[in-house]
Amino acid sequence: MPAYSSHYLQPLNVGYYSPLKQAYGRQIEHLVCARVTHITKLEFLYALRKAWPASITQKNIQGGFAGAGLMPHDPERVLSKLDIQI
């Protein structure tokens, strides 16, 4: 595996964590607008609970595997993103 390529090869990184981060950010925006500068564990868990279903979707899971070139098998999809010199 080429150096610095694992984030391209792991379906969770490709198709799940990014949408989760975006959905969580949308939940936290309400607190930021209310000038809350510290998020407690309860607020974190509440926002995560709301963001989770928005990001764990069949489309995102399938997109993660496709983006990683695993299903359908397409190694060129990942190799084209890497800056590899032979």
C-alpha cells in the first residue's frame, strides 16, 4: 500500500465519516449561533444521535465501497488520486 493512501482505501473514511462530520456540524451550528462556546458530553451525544441516521444510509455505505474501488472492483479509481512516481 502506498504511503498516505489508507484514507482512500477504507470505505468508512470514503463514504461514511465525511457525511457524519457534516451532519454533526449542522447539529452543532444551532449551539454556535446561540454563542455556546463549550459543548458538554450530553450536548455532544444529543447532536451525534441526531446526525447518525442522516449519515448511515445505504447510499453512503455503497458509495464508500465504490469510492474505495472495492465494489465494483476498480483499482484505478484510487490510483488516479495518488501522486505516485515510479
